[in-house]
Amino acid sequence: MAGDCSRVMLDVESGPVYPATSVTLVREKSTHRWRLCGALLAMALCVSAALFVTWHAKRQDQVEEVDELQHTLRQLSVNRKAAIHLEGEYNGTGKYKTTVEWTDDEGQANSQGGLKLNNNEIVIPQPGLYFVYSQVSFRVSCKADPKHPNNQEMVHLSNTVKRWSPSYGTEDDKEYKTLLNSVRTVCKKSSNSEASEGQWYNAVYVGAVFNLEKGDMLQTVTENRPHLESGHGKNFFGVFAL
């Protein structure tokens, strides 16, 4: 009987016995979960990095596109839209003795794109092709000499556009070269002696395309300025970029 009691007490003290295989399975499941979480976390980090790189690249492309667009607009404003149109008249008391006195703020006169009027000359802001033009209008009163009707004096009217370029030399010794020139002769004798008398009207126009450089200066030279007509649209000088 005593032997039976000691066996029962021993069995109670030893406690429950779990199979070894159950503990191993629990540990393996826990390890598998941690590995799965680590893999998912690594994958999430990779995706986030990829998305950030893609976003940064797109943003950089957008910035470059904006810079390129701004550069193009600046070029358009400087070159294609560059234009100046001046109006002028003869001023007997002015400081310009051989040319029309030009203005950029009267009538239809205007300027933009860097072209400007300086000291009665047009200054070229950028190299390129430009159309240069000018017109002066004259009114001459012709009277025949009753003593010498066959020797009547002729009046020559001219309009010239000249250019100075930094490539010609220094500004201290400017040498202007002729770009455009046109001459009209009035009061000339005809078969009808009366045909040369009265008012003669002439508009002398010049215009052509030139390859100009930055810093070039354009001026006009006009003969017989006292015969110039005044009024909007009769005397003008201009340049526009092509």
C-alpha cells in the first residue's frame, strides 16, 4: 500500500509531460512569421525607394522642360519680336545737320525686343538677320528762270542708311559704311517748259535684309533736308528681326 502511495506522489510531482514535437512546431511557426515580416518590410522599403526615384526623375524632367521653355521664350522676345519704327522731321535748329531727327515716342513710333534709339541711331542688340528700311518725303517748289529757261537748276533728293560695326574699328574713330541709298532728281527740264514749274513731291524709300552684329549702329543721311515734308507716316526709319 505504501508503495502505491509513493508512486502516485511521484507521478503528481512530475507534472504533465508534453510531446517534444509540439514545442518544435511552435518555435518554427514563430521564426517563419518573423522572416515573413522581414521580407514584407524589405519589399515595402524597395517599393518606396523605387517610387521616390521615379518621382524625383519626373520632377527633374519637368524642371528641365520649364527651363527650356523659358529659354525659348527669351529667344523669341529677343530675336523674332525685336522691332523698332521711328518717325522723323526736319528741325532747322536741331543738332543733327545731315539727317532727319528721329523719335520713338510720337505718332506710330515704337520699339521692343531690345532695339533702341540712341543719339539718333538704331542700336542692334543681338546678331542675326534684320530688315532695314527708311523713307523720307520731299516737297520742292520748282520755278523756271525766265532768262535762262534751258539752264534750270536741278534738285537732287537722297536717302541713305549707313552702318557702323564694332568689327570696323574703335568708337573713337567711327567709319560708317553705306547699306542703302536712293536718289531722285526733280525740277528737271522737259520738252514742255512749263512742266518743270510748280510743286514736286517725291518719297525716297529704301529697304533690304542684312546680317547684322551685336552693337551695330545704323544712321540715316539725307540731302536737301529743308525740302522735307512733315506729318505722320511721311518720314520713317525702322528695323525688325527675321
